[in-house]
Amino acid sequence: MPTLDKQIQLRYNTTVMKSSIHPTNYRPVVFSDDVAGFAFLTQSTAQTDDTIKWEDGNEYPLVKVHISSASHPFFTGEEKIIDTEGRVDRFKAKFAAAEARKAELANKAKKKSASKAKKASSEK
């Protein structure tokens, strides 16, 4: 059996990185977090049809993001709700509807038991 150094050497000599799977079309792109009012220019392969005029006067492709380091609680240290798709409002509405239905059913059961009690007392 080969020694550990020999095993490592054999493993690395037989593994070759594939050269055709890495992208080559990097270009400057602006990523913008509209909620936080934060944008940054970097190299990316992200495809987009939007463009923006950047601080240096050039026009670059624009990628809009919902959350960035400027708005994420992990980076900001603040806990704030950023709800761009209405998820919190939908949850609150669904919860309120469920509570109303629950109260309605409880009221209905209460009326039914009251009418049964009234009916039973009138039969005596």
C-alpha cells in the first residue's frame, strides 16, 4: 500500500480541473438594492436588460436585488422587516381571517347550545 504522501500525489495528479466550464464573459455590472438605497459596481456574468448611468458617467447593466449587505439584519445589526412581495401582509390577513372564522364558529356553537338549553328548559 502506498504511503499517505504517495496517495495524495496520485490523487492530485489524476484530477484535472475542467477548463471549459468556467465563464469567460465577465463584464462590469451594477447591483442595486432599492429598499436600502445601496448600489455597487462589480464584475459579473449576470444577464439583464436594465441599464443605469453610474457615478463615473458610464452606463452599465443593472441587476436589482431585494436584499444586500446594506439591508440584511446580519450585516446591519438591526432587525427590520423588508417585505417587497407582501408576504407579511398576506400572513397577517390569513391569520386575521382564521381568527374571525374561529370566533364565528365559537359564537355559532354558543348559540346552538343556548337554544338547546332553552328548548330543554321549556320542555320540563
